Amino acid sequence: MPSKRVVQTRLLIVSAIIAVALLAGCAVKKEIWGDPKSGLNLTYRMEENQILKYQVSSEQIQSLEMMGQTMETKSNSSIQFSQQAKGLKENNLQLGITVDKMEINVSGGMAGNITPDLGAEIGKSYRMTQTPLGKEGGFSGSEALEYQLGPSGKRNIDSSFKNIFPDLADKPIKIGDNWTITEDDTQKAGNIDIHVITGSVNTLQGLETVKGWECVKIEAKITGTIDGSGEQMGSKFTFKGNLKGTSTWYFAYKKGIFVSMKSETDTEGTVEVTAMGMTIPMKTKSKSEFNLLE
């Protein structure tokens, strides 16, 4: 039978082994978002029933050169919306989107000033899905959220939410790393069919605290093409052009929440008016801001 001292020694050894194992377990434990040195795993995450409120504001100036004169159209829009997490389905976020406030104003151009009545849209809700990397889809109930925008016809609100959140990298990224996102989107805006292909090279610039959130700072360079066709005021036309731009955005990587973005794009192209055999140079400058509200 082992002596009391031998038993005590064995117990001390076992206790030491357990302590070392526990410490080792703590040492290798990693947060799901990783770390800046080995690479951050960026994913969208929300707690069930969590509500986030956002505002998107944009300004667009379009110039057409016609018979030696410049025709300029200015557009301003602002949307405030609430986003509520409705759980997960096949690892994708199920989101309820409610329009809290919406304003659109178009001035200049051949149609003159247009300020559509959007009161019927306020307070309406629909659903969409979002993958962990930010791809939107699965729109349900948005078909009823339509509004009239002058002679260009009716528009559906889901066009404002397609690709609204930036897509994240599908691999761990460190400061200085980049990833490329390509988007191919076709949509109908009243009587106009629009096809846009864009590519953005996103680079992780560093870490910053924004509005109290620990964020990654991302800068993106954007290039792309746009083409389409339509009919307005009895005239059929086609258009095509190239676009380029930049954006800076912030993502709270520990919480999985998008925080803010500022973007600027320039588009240059031509409009072909079929009946008149005219080719009209076109330039468009766009600015937008997208912010998580306090």
C-alpha cells in the first residue's frame, strides 16, 4: 500500500497536469472573428430579434450633351429603415425590413421637378435573407412596395436593397490584404431596363473605433459597365457606359455588424436615340452615404 506521502505526491502531480491542461485550453481558444495577426474572419451576425436602424442618402447629377447644350438632372434620395433579425435558415440571416422614412426628389431634365408621394410606403415591411458574407436575396413581400417616379414609370423598393450591404471576404484577412467582389445585376426601373456589372477590390486598411464600435476600415476601388434600353416620352433609346469609383466602409468585426460607408462613382457613356439617329454623350456623378443610426 503506497504511503500517505506518495498519495499526496500523486495528487499534486495530477492537479498540476489538470491545471496545465486548462491553461493550454485557454491559450488555444480563439474568438470566432480571429485576430489581426493571423487573419480576421468577417461575417454578418445578429442576435435573434435584434433591431438595427440605418439611413442611406444619395445624390446624383446626370449631364447630357445635346446640340451644343448641356441638360442636367439632379436626383436626391434618402431612406431610413429598420432591420430585425428573424433567426437563421440554412445558416443565412432572415431579416425583416421596415421602411421608416423615404424621400426622393428629381429636378431638371426634360421631365422637370418630381417629388413622388411615398407616404403609402412608410411603415411597410418585407423580408429578405442575407448570407454570412453579405449576399442579399430571398425577397418576400416587397412586390407590394411600389411607387411612381414621373414618366419613367413604377419602381419597386427592393431595387434599393439589392446589394445594399458590402460583401465580405471568404477567407481570413490581415491588414493590407484584399479581396475582389464581382456583381452582375439586372433590374427594371419603370420603362427602363438596366444591366450593371461591377468589380470592387477591397483592401483592409486597419482598425478604427467608429461610433463606439471596434471596426475594420476597408477601402474599395470600383470599376464596371452599365447598359440598357427603354422608352420615355415616346422615344426609344439604348445606353451604355463605363463607371469607376471608390468607397470607404467600416465593419464591426466582433459583432458582425455593418457600421458606415461613403462612396463616389463617375460614369461616362452614350445614349442612342433610335428614331432620331442621335448619339448623346452622358456623364453621371454619384455620391452616397450609408450609416448605422445611434
